[in-house]
Amino acid sequence: MTTETTTRPDIQAGTWVLESQHTKIGFVAKHLMVTKVRGHFDRFEGTVEIGDDLADSRIEVKIDASSITTGADDRDEHLRSGDFLDVADYPHLGFVSTEIRSDHEGFEITGDLTIRDVTKPITLAATYQGTVTDPWGNERIGFSAGADLDREDWGLTWNAALEGGGWLVSKGVVLEIEGQLIKQ
């Protein structure tokens, strides 16, 4: 039995920001139903306000949609097009937390994810990796988070049927975040 609490680990309350050099916001989708394709966003900013009680904490992340990269220029341009992210009309993706809960295994972070002009709730399973003071005296937090998403929930419906059955791109996408926060 899991006991949910609003107790946070021994993390100093206050404002923390995503440290972009040591954070990766990425995703995995299937290509041709047989291969995983990984990508990530190069530019983003995020703030975490940690309260004295976990229930008083808040997370907000803004991602530059045009910074998507998968290692294939033609695929990246297609992902930036109106078939997918439509970065000309919707330059940012966003996430704002609405509830943060902890249990003995980690955290559940529920919030609103906005892609294009569609906002839907998601729940991220997150793990606190620890707090450390770096050699320059800055306090840092490490964490991992992820969720399984159906891209069609956000209107990302472009696809191509394969002659032998199946689809060019999976509907399911795995969101993967490995991050580091730095105390402000």
C-alpha cells in the first residue's frame, strides 16, 4: 500500500531554476513500428518554487519548440512544420504543475502540458536523485521524470499508413527528463 504525503525530502525551500547544461528534456517515439527514435529540445527555461510543504510547491517550464532535434535535419524540419509542432504559430511548449505528491517511491507531478494550442493534464513520475553543493558553492538538485503520452491528445495526428500494416510514427510518445536544478 502506498501512502501519499505532502512531505518533501530535505530540500531547502525557495526558488530553483533548471540548469540547461545538465538537463535534458527528451522524448522517444517508434518509427516504422520497429525502431525507437529519440529527440530532445535544446532550449528551455524552468522555475521550481519549493514550499515549506510540498503542496505549496510549483513548477513552470517553457520550451522553445523550434529547438527540437532528433539528429536528422529533414525529420527535425518536419517536426517543426504544421504537421506536428507548427513552430511558426506556436513557438513554445509549456508545463505548469497543479499538484505534487510524494510517496515512498518518489513523486507524482500533475500539471497542464500545452502543445500548440491544446492544454491537457499529465502526470509525471519523478525521482529525487539528491542534493549536492558544487565546487563553486551552489546548491543543486538532481531528478528524473517521465510520462507516457498519446501525441494525438494534443492534435499531433499526422501519420502515414505502412503497406504491410501499422504506422510510420507511433501515437505513443515517452517523455523523458533528466535534470538538475540550481538554487537561486
